[in-house]
Amino acid sequence: MDIFGTKSPLLFAFIFCIYLNSNAQNKPALVIHGGAGTIERGMLSDSLEREIKSALQEALDAGYRVLNDGGTAVDAVETTLMVLEDSPHFNAGKGSVMTKKGTHEMDASIMDGSDLEAGAVTGVTTVKNPIRAARGVMDKSPHVMFAGSGAEDFAKTLNLEIVPNAYFTTPRIKKNWKESQIKQGDSTPAEKKFSKFGTV
């Protein structure tokens, strides 16, 4: 299946794990979504397309390894998403879209469908893997969401990896940010519609 159409979603990471009942055996299936922005096929070089597909495959392989080793669906989702957060190709962690001020603020959420427990963080700026912080909120706090400095402080209590905000900047994202600053206010309604991006 060609995951890249004329306008391909690239910048969002969304993952869930389900168990399919087939011949009385539960078989896990990981489903990932690598984009919620719009990118023209002409903007993708062959080498970049290969890198993106490779990163998606790496994420799936990591999640399946967790499942094959007896990990839970939530473990598999967290692991899969960490691969996407560490890749510069998605709007999750490294490579996240920049704010108007030229910094990065990230969100992540996770939910366990078996008991409807959930956790989320929003507006984190130095947590290398926001999904780990969201998992921590679900598993190690009585809360559902932490925001901003409260989320950062909570991540530190979990000894999660903290990085400078500049870690999340990539040359492509910086270039896009600079271009967006120049175009500010000149966009047509259609351009504005396709300039919005999702996050984890």
C-alpha cells in the first residue's frame, strides 16, 4: 500500500494497539499514523520518502518486539511513539513544529482501553519523550493531565531525560518556521486551512 498520495500526511504521530480475534487466537495489530499536516508529493525527494517509510517501519518493529516479548498494548504504544518522537521526520519530539516565538511546546497523551485510565502532558519544552511523561501521569499520579512547568517538574520526579529546547529543532523545521514568519498575514483562507498541524 502506498502511504504517500498526492497530498500526504506527515507530521503527526498517532498510535494504537488492538487485538484482533482470528480463529480463536488473539493477534495483536499496531496501527500508526505518521501525519496530520499536508505535504505535496513534489516536495518529497526519493531519499526523504525512503527515510520516512524506514522510520515508520522502525516504529512498528519496536512496538511488535514489545508485544512479542510479552509486553502490554500500552507498553507497545509507548515504545512505538518514542521511536517517532526521536525521529526528525514527524511533529512529535525532535522535529516538532515551532511556536510563533521559535521554540517548541509539545503535548502527548496515552490511554489504556482495558480500564480507561489515561494520562497527558501539554506544553512541555524540555522532556525528550513527552509520551513517557504522559504514561507517568497515567501510572504514577492521581491526575489525568499536567501542563507547562507542572508537567516539566513532574517529568523530573520520574527521572525522565531532559534536553535543551533547541534539541527539538531540525533544519527543515527551522526553515519552515522562518518562511511562515515572512508569510504571516499574507495567506489565503485555503492556505491557512492547510497550514495547521496536529501534535501527539
